[in-house]
Amino acid sequence: MSLSIGIVGLPNVGKSTLFNAITKKSVPAENYPFCTIDPSVGVVAVPDPRLDVLSKISNARKIIPAIVEFVDIAGLVKGASSGEGLGNAFLSHIRETDAIAEVVRIYENSDLIHVEGTIDPLRDIEIINMELILADMQTVEKRSQTIGRDVKRGDKDAIKLAGILEVLKKHFDEGKLANSVVFSAGGGPASGWDEEELKLVRDLHLITMKPFLYVLNKQSGGKNLDETKDERFEKLLSWFKENNFKYVIVDAKIEDELKEFEDTEKAEMRKELNAEGDGVDDLIKAGYDLLGLETFLTTGEIETRAWTIKKNSTAPVAGQAIHTDFKDKFIRAEVVAYDDLVKCGSFAEAKAKGVLKTEGKEYIVRDGDVIEFKI
């Protein structure tokens, strides 16, 4: 399953530095706008300590983690929707991703240029989102023009779509993202649209229909708005809460400096730099969750592996992550929860204690299930 998250934001907010830290891959990260023109792509392992534990139980020869693809996209400026800066390239690259990680600065540093001249994270978000909304508005207006004839002749789908487009236009005029039209704060449908109507919306390929994750970039030793309880940060948090938006806080520069260190050495260096937590791991996990993904596990002498599936997948659908035969020729699945397997210490003991169960086609796979498919 190939899914990607686009890292976007204004120029000079730390996008490429963050990308370097996430992927351990060097791309330019200089102190001027548009340093990154072509999108750099990095495949990132999803942190999962369960794999190490399972590999010891099975004496596996190798470990293969789940992955998420991150794409570093050129900085956006006001007018991008009209082609300003690298707007056209930016918009075409972001359309190809499955989700958006929007990076904003929450630190002040007079030595580092900000394209807007001052630090105001909520203003920066509004600039970026408005450009994406304007781009989507153009898509909606063009589609409205092309279905006019079909509406006049009474085509049911065209009439449905015309109504949807009018709703979207209204929300765009109010500065709202398309995903806020479809999904309520509780995660359920806000529009009242049925599945057929939602398919018509998805077929528009709107940028703002993608899920958003906001990445707040701070700087060790700098004036960080979250640490000083600055009014701008409090206002930002209120906005996140009101709209049920997800966010993570990272220190991209520190994470980039620590990218070559591993385990204990990395923890010691982090302590010396007074950097709390691991913002990159939090970001990768949040991105994985943002895409509505979860992991099931397989383990044996050859390998221990994490497999990526959509949440609420049935056993046969999950099985096709390994091979299509596991869906088409599915008979049953032998399933044990990760925690139960670890407590038992072996598959034989798990079976003896009755926690290794045989499941059929209707079984909904849970995150952390250890599965062996039978065909």
C-alpha cells in the first residue's frame, strides 16, 4: 500500500530540515525561499517496538517495518493559486499526495528570514489554507461550467453534483476546507451526503479534501511561543480545538542533528541538548494514523513484518496486503493479539491457552493482530 504525506508550508519554516530529519536523506535546506523546487520523496519506517519483541520470539532473521512516504514540496506564498512563486508546481505536487503535513514556525529568530516578516502561526496557516481553497474553488467553478448541459437534460448524477458544488462554493467563500464540509468535529459525516454523493466529491480530487496534520516547528534555545505561553500560541491552540484539528510539536533542527545517532547514544545526545521527547517519531505515527491506517503483524524464522492496511479491514482484505491469493482463496486466519502472544511466549503456548483463534471472512482485523492466513 503506497500512501504519501506532503510536507507543505511557507518558505523558511523548516520543511526541508524536517524532511531531512524524518528520512535521514539530505536535500537542500538553505535560508532562502524556493530552495526545494522538485519534490524530494523519502520512504520512512513507522516506529514499532513490537517488531523487535516478535522477532525474538520467532528467532526471525530480519525485520521489515511498515512504511509511510513523505514528500518535501516547494514553499508556498500568497498568490500560489494564481501561479505566484512556484504555485503551479506546488499545487500539482500536492494533488498527488494522500494527506498534508502543514509546517508552521512557532519560534522567533531574527537571523532566520520569515517571508511574512513576523511570526504568527495562525496567520501562516490561513495564508496556506486560503491558497489551497482558492485552487479548489477554481476546480469547482470549472466543473460547474462543464455539467450545465447535463443538468438541463435532467441527468441525475449531474443534478446531484451541481448541488454538491454549490455547497462547496459556499464553504470556500467562508474560508473553510472541503474536508470540514464532509466531516464533522466528531469524525462523522457533516454534510448528510450519502456514499454515492461522497464518491462524486472524491472524484473532484480537491486538495482540501485531504486530511491535514499541523506540524508546529520550534527551535531549541530560541523564543518558542509554546514555552512562553504567548497569546499567538494560545490563539492557535483554541483554533485547533474548535476545528478538531490534529497537531504535533517538533524541533526540526534538533531532530536533523540527531538523525545519525541511534538508541542510547541518541537519547544521551537529546538529553544534552535539552530536547524532550521524539518529535519525529510522533510525527510519523500521527501521519500513519492520519491516513486511517493500522498494522497487522506476521512473524516466523524468515522474517517479522508489519503490514499496512486500512482500519476496519476484514481478514481477506487485510490478507491481500501480502498477496492477492490471501483474499481470493481465503479459507481462514489464525489470529492472536500481540499482547497475548508476548504473555504466552510462543504460538504453541498461545494455542494451548486458547488465545490463538481461528477467524473467518467476516473478522475485522485489529491493530497488532499477529496473523497466519490459510488458503
